[in-house]
Amino acid sequence: MARTHISGFPRIGAQRELKFAQESFWRGETGESELRELARQLRARHWRLQQDAGLDFITVGDFAYYDQMLTLSALLGALPERFGFDAGRLSLAQYYELARGNAAQPAMEMTKWFDTNYHYLVPELSAHTSFDGGVEWLFDELDEALALNVPVKPVLIGPITYLWLSKSHVPGFDRLSLLPKLVNRYSRILEKLKQRGIEWVQLDEPALCADLPAAWLEAFSAVYDVLGTSEVKVLLATCFDTAAEHAQRVARLPIAGVHLDLVRAPQQLDVWRAALPSHAVLSAGVIDGRNIWRADLRAIVESLRELHAEWGDRLWIAPSCSLLHVPISLAAENKLAADLKSWLAFATEKLDEVSTLALALRDSAAAEPALAAADLALDARRHSSAVVNALVQKRVAAVSDAMAQRHSPFADRNRLQREALDLPLLPTTTIGSFPQTASIRQARAAYKRGELRALDYLQRMRAEIEFAVRRQEALGLDVLVHGEAERNDMVEYFGEQLWGYAFTENGWVQSYGSRCVKPPIIYGDVYRPEPITVDTTRYAQSLTPRVMKGMLTGPVTMLQWSFVRDDQPRSATALQLALAIRDEVVDLEKAGIRIIQIDEPAFREGLPLRKSDWAAYLDWATRVFRISAAGVGDRTQIHTHMCYSEFNDILPSIAAMDADVITIETSRSAMELLDGFGEFAYPNEIGPGVYDIHSPRVPGADAMLRLLERACEVIPAERLWVNPDCGLKTRGWPETEAALTNMVRAAKALRAKLATRQPELAH
């Protein structure tokens, strides 16, 4: 009979308990013991959910106080040398310093986990990295789980993926040279698992679905020829794409089984089925771990019947990947429309879907009620009049290539914009948001509860906007923003104003650390019925003679950071979003706004893992951005913003977006990301972030000046802007003002230096 398991469960808690406990710890209000106790309670609760669903294993090792890559680095003993921490005695306070920085050291670099919106902390390795071992937190968690007297399956990021996603700041250093030491450390971990009676361990190797060089593919043999001989059986797990071309290579390894993502890549099943030896387990990831739509259980059962008849208990049933990427439960959703709610499955419901599939393969009659309920919901969704909007369909059909082109090339626009905007060299600005203070959040909550009238709420938000504008004027910023006091989230806020979107009350998903987002649900055709930001931005501009930026979220990010309907291509939904945003951009220009920023932090995130699939994605992604931006005249300056991703391999497509100015995150990598823009000769203007907003650390003006001087070595000063890495909503006003004061000082200092060296640049 098929066995059931998962690769991971959301760690934050149904009410974001981990987030609030973390932040309380950071503020010094609670100690380490309280945080550890809360974490223990969350783990126990999530294991009980897996037990109650009847899974054959409960999964351990998916919990992390901040990030699983950071936690693995702590287990391996591979901490950045610059912090000087003893990995074996690492405290939680030190663990968080690695993630958030401290007075002496900036935080570890952070970037996206493959093509998801989850952010991981990038390990820093060198020839001195020994992997001698660190904290024993994993084994403490195992002991907690084993006390439940149920089968336990630990899960760890595999050694190849760990190395592949790591970095070294030593030029020319080959990370693969560390492989023998790393394998030795993993072997010791497996030995400790054996001592605890563990039968199976899952090692996640999503890197196998990426474009790995030959040397890295060969390394799989060096790793798993050793680890596969452990007395603990190894399940090598892939996800996010196909690994079919490596089936023969993997099948020769002495591992006990493989896990496949059969949601993203169902076509790979037959190749693996033929390649795997007769003793191997095949874990079929058939429930979508990345999206929230109810599965077609009956169709999945039928697709697995023949395989189950042949493989028996060597067939395992699972979600496609960790459930980290979806909310915890529908149980707390009391305001969703009943029909829409019936179409959905969050993490807890997906546990039941996995169990239902195994039951249906074993006893179809016993599973029939659950299968029939799924059929009914799916049929209702297919025939719902709420899904298709004739107005949107007509407009999409009328889209032309001309709608994706600005009137003039950048060089001509740039001349006109410089005349119109009259900004100094190295203009200073921010990415858009300012601190979301307790008073702002309280006012928003009171308004949502009906305790604050609409007019009173508007007045409160306008007071916050005026405060942000006055502070920016006092700081001496050149291009201002309204601060986004009225916005709960950069995607949710816009989605709330669009047709085709729905919203949860508690559908929280971890993005990084304590940062949780509540992705909206795109269930139908998207349409903007009326302007969204025009009145607010016009009001902010009326407060100041300085240039005010309009702030919008771009179509690709709206797509990537939502749970997207799966009944049409993602590109079709993105085009609908682009048309809605285009209307808003045109209306902002009509209202007199001369700079409009269309944020696309998720642009790189949407890139498929395989380069062979990149062209199709980049073609439609750049096109929908241009459609959203190209409805304005040449004198209107279009900005975009991207952060916490590697951009250098897609720079031609970023240039093809044809934004007049792009702002990017660069401070954590000490402007390393900017090098590619220089080598590529990026043609438009660029604002490299000069300080990390995710860290409470406030760098001095001298540190920012050094980064700006480094930037000037790569990009001509006349094409540079000065800004933080990202928005400031998560920071407090004191640190925000301190950092921006230093940023403005750094910009002025560099202007003075450049004026001395190149008088023609003086403004």
C-alpha cells in the first residue's frame, strides 16, 4: 500500500505566533527560553496535524527560527568567519545577528529560494570552512518527535544544493573543493540519526532541476556513493522542475528512493519509472505545494493506479514540495465566499488530500465520499460565472504590439526628463514605503472593524502622509514618496481594488524571517474598475514643490506574489494585470505626477529553473511590463525596483523592460550585483541600494560614500541615483531618519568630490 509523507510544513503558526515571538525577542521583551518554548509548541502542533491526517511519517527538520539554510549552516558549523561566533555554542541572539546584522557586521546576503518568494540566507564559504559541526538543535527536535512514538522522517537540504547556493568572496575559489569535508559532516549526521533508530532521511536536492555544470553533476556520485551506504535510507528529493535527464545517473547511486515534483513536471514520471531499480521508492509529488487550489483527486488516483499496482508500498504519495509556500489552514477563513472556499486547499487540507489519495488506491469505496466532494467543487469552479469577464476578454483581444512601446527611445526621453525634472547629480530618493507605525496599523485595524469612519480614516492617513512628506523635506531628499501609510501590502492593497481577486483573513505565508505576507487569490479575470492611487498621490504632491513619485506594483510581481488561477496560462493573467496597471499609470500622469515607479521585485523570481525555458518567460514578462508602462508621454519618467535576486544573467531582458530608472538591492553584496550592469553597459539610469533596510544596523555616511564611489567605477555618475535597498515599512522612524540623513550626506559629499574633479557635472 502507498505510504504518505510531506517535505515540510509551514513553521510560522496559524496566527503567526513565531513572527510575534521573534520580534518580542529582538526587542528584548522576552528571553531565549520563551522563544524556544513557543517553537516547541508549534512543532508539536504541526506534528499532531500530520498524525491526525494519517500520514505514515511525520517530518522533522523543516523548522527554522529564521531560515532553513541558516539553520543548516549552524548545524554544519559553517558560519561566516567575520562574525567570530562559535558554531557549537551559537545562541539564538547570535543566530539572529547572522540574519539581521549587528553593529560590527552587516547581515548575511539574502536572495530568493529558486523561483519562489521565500528568501534564504546565502552561506559564506572559504578554504577555511571546516564543517566541524555546530548546534545540535536538529537532534533535540528529533527527540521531541520520537517521544510521540510514530515514524519520523528527518529532512535536510542536500549537500550539493547547499554548496550550489553558497558563495565565496575569495576570487577563483572552487566551492566543490569543500565537498569531502562536507560529505564527512553529513555522514556524521546520518550516524547520529541511526543511533536514534531513524529509518529514512530526506535530502532535498532541488539543484538537480537547475542547469548544473558537468563537475557539479559528477559530484552527486561523490556524495551519494558515500551517504547512500549509510544504514539510514536516503530519499533524494527534487522539486520545482524536471530532473528526468539525470534519472540514469541517480538510479545508479546507492540511495533508497527519489521524490519527484509531478505537478510542475508530470512528464518525467515515465522516465524515472523505467530507470529506478526494483528496490527503490518513488515518492510522487502530486499535490501542489506551491498553490492553493483543490486537487482533482479522482484524476490523480487514476493516473497512479497502474503505478501503484506495479510498485505497491514502494510508491509514496506527497505534495510536490514543502508546504512552506502555502497558508496553514482554511479553518480560520470565515469571510471567504463559500463557493470560492470550497475550491481551495491550504497546508492542513493538503495533508488530507495526500491521505485521501493513498486511501483511494487502497480502498476506492472508502475514499469515494472525499473524491465526490472534490469533484463537486471542481465542477462548480469550472462553471462559475465569477471566473470569466467578457469586458476583460474583449480588451485583451485588442492588445497590439504598439501598446508595448514608449513613444521615443531612452536617449530622447532622458533629455526631456532632465529638463522637466531639474534634479541634481546623484538624485536621492527612497523605494516607496515609510515605517508602518503602531498608530497606522491600529487605525487600519479599527477601520476594517468598522470602528473608524471612512472619512476619519482618510484624515488619519492624510496626516501620516503629510508627516512623511515633511520628514523627507527636512532630510533633504530630492524625489519624495507619499510613504504608503494606507497600504497593508504592496500586492494585497492593489488586489483589493481589482475585480477577479479574493482575500483571506489569515492566509499568511513566510517570506523571510519574521516577514509574512498574505498573498491574494486571483480566481477570475482581472479588471480595474476605478483609479486606485491617484487621489492619494495628488494630495501628497500638493504638499510640496518637490517631485513626488507615484508608487505602483508591477504586473509580474502582482502575479508572482498572488495565488494564481491555474485554469489559464500565467502569461494570460499577467496581461490582464498589465492592462489594469496601465490604466493607473495613465491616470497618474493626467493628475500631474511626473515620476511613476512600477515595482517588479519578483521579476527574476518568476524565471524558470532551466535556461531552455527562459526565453518564453522573459518574452511575455518584459512585454507585460512595457504594456503597463508605455501609455505615458516621454517627459514622464518610469522607474522600476528589483531586490534580493541575481540579475546579471538576465540583464538584456531587464534592459528590454525600458524603464527610465531601475533601483536594485546591492548593499549586502557590497555592490557586487552592480558589476554585471556595468559589464553589460546597461543603457538607462540606475539606483544601487546603499544600505540594507532589513537590518537594524545604521551604516555611517562614510560607508555609504564608499559604496557610491564603488558604483561610480561601474556606472557613470550622471546615470546614478542614490537610494536604500528596499522600502522602509519594517523599520522605525529613528533608524530610518538616521540612515537617510547619512545617505543624503554621502550623496552630497560625492557630488562635491565629482564637481572638483569634473566641473561639468556640477549642478
